[in-house]
Amino acid sequence: MNDDKSTKVVGVEDTDTVPADAPSFAQASGDSTLRLKTRIEEEAGLACLVCVKGPELARRYMLVKGETILGRSADADIRIHAAGVSRHHAKIVRVGDEFILNDQGSTNGTIVNGRYDDWRRLHHGDRLQFGDMVFRFLRATNIDAAYYDEMYRLTTTDDATGSFNRRYFFQTMEREIARSVRHGRKLSLMLIDVDRFEAVREAHGRIAGDAVLLQLAARIAGIVRAEDVFARIGGGEFCLLFVESDDKGSRAAADRILQTVRGQTFSHDEEEGICLTVSIGLADFAELQAVSDDDAPEEVVERFMELAEKRLEEAISAGGDRVLSEVSV
């Protein structure tokens, strides 16, 4: 009977032995599977806040504690240095697999997805505003991938409305103009301005104004085609680039937008029945004279914008709530 505590391995030198009490391949595989399962379960509960507006833009805050305090106090877990933020403004509590946001009696309230909210069960993509600072709540198995997706979204999207931002719009317009010049593709440009938007903000408040813009952008996006490029370029001003569409097609779309905005009211919390109108200026790329591949793209973009802006200004000067274009109705 062999009392040796090690087992000979066939095909190797005598000195190469495996302890008799070493885990088998099946045991080792089982341990690896368990570790992987545990890691996946842990990652499934990962969540973070990403600053999408404010001095800490793009900074990520992992939510690893049972309770996370947000505010401007030195003892807050996430310090927010922004106007309108209370010392202990809000807290996020983890309950099992859920994250609950609680306002802590802040002076200016907590806004979730454009509405004041004292208590909210958070979901991936929720937009949280504390004073002048805005965060996005991310919850994903691969939190790093979710974070980088959010960073890309920040570079291309206007956070307040979900439409494309100014930078993305002008980059896209340069590309589409080059294609239009090279291949003779149709292209139209629309500028939309909310009539007397500052007066709406003064009457109903900045938060209500932002909520109205979000609703307006959603309604316009529901009218245009998927291939059209819709962006907010500042304040209450939006742009639309119609690809493979002439002035008649863009004029029809402009009339639909005008009627949709005029015929519906907008709301925010207790603020019901906010009425809006818009002014629209339209330009067709075919109106530009003698454009060639030799022209600098930014110069052609500027000429195209100037034509649409001229008509937008004329529409505003005429009292608003109208479309001006080369095509007559």
C-alpha cells in the first residue's frame, strides 16, 4: 500500500507530482464558474452618475454605498458646486437591486426628466438636475461601456432636448453639402425659432421653459423623416437638414410643423396650456450659385445658413407663426 501523499503524473519526471488533495479539473472549473457568476451579479448592480452639464462635465461618480448624499456640504458623498444646490440636497439609497432618489427638503427641488420629483425609483438614462448641474443615471452590466456610450452621446446630442447638437449638425451639413456638390443630390435647410421664447420663460420659469423645449423637439422629431438631421443650435432655435428633398418637400414639412405647434398646447407640472408658435426660414441648396468642389466647405455652409437666416428674420419681423421660403403656397 502506498502511503505517499502525492500522485504520480503519467508522462512526466518523478519530481513533477500533483498533491493528492489538489482540486480536480471539474472542481477548478466549478470555482471559476462561481467566480464568474458572482462577478456578473455584482456588475449587474453597478450604477453611476455622469455629469452632463456643469463644471464637472463628463466626470463619473460610482454609486457604491448604501446611501449616497448629494449637495454642496463638505460631508456630502458627491459635492455639487453649483448655483441653486442645497447643503444636503438629495440622497440616493440602494434597496436590493434598485436605486431610489430622495429629495432632502432642498430649497430649489430635484428635477428628474424635466419634472420636480421628491421620490423616484431610478432607471437607466434618467436625467437628474440639482440646481444648475445635470447628471445622467447609468445602470448596466458593463458600466464602462455604458459610460463611453454616454460620452459619445454628449459629443453629438443636446442634453436638454435629445436632438443633435450644434457641433454635430454643422459637421453633418459639411459632409452632405460635399455629397450634394459631387453627386447633384437635393438638399434643403430649415431654421426654426420659437416665437417670443424668452417671454415664455419669464412667465412660466426657466424649468418650465426647458420642459416646453423638450416637448417641442419631440413633436418636431415625430414629423420629420429618419434620414433628416434635426438639431438644437441654441436657445429656442432649431435646424433641420433635409437630405434628398427639394424645396417643395421641405416646404410641406415646414407647414406641418407650423400647424402642429400652433394646434397643440404644452405643459409642465401644474403649468398647463402653454401656447407656442414658431417662425421658419427655408433655403434650398439649388438657390446657391456656382458652388464647386473647390469652394471651402465652411464658406458654403455659411452662405447656406445666411440664406435661411434671412428668411427666418423676415418671418419673425412679419409677426412670427409663419414660413418664408422661395416656394409660395
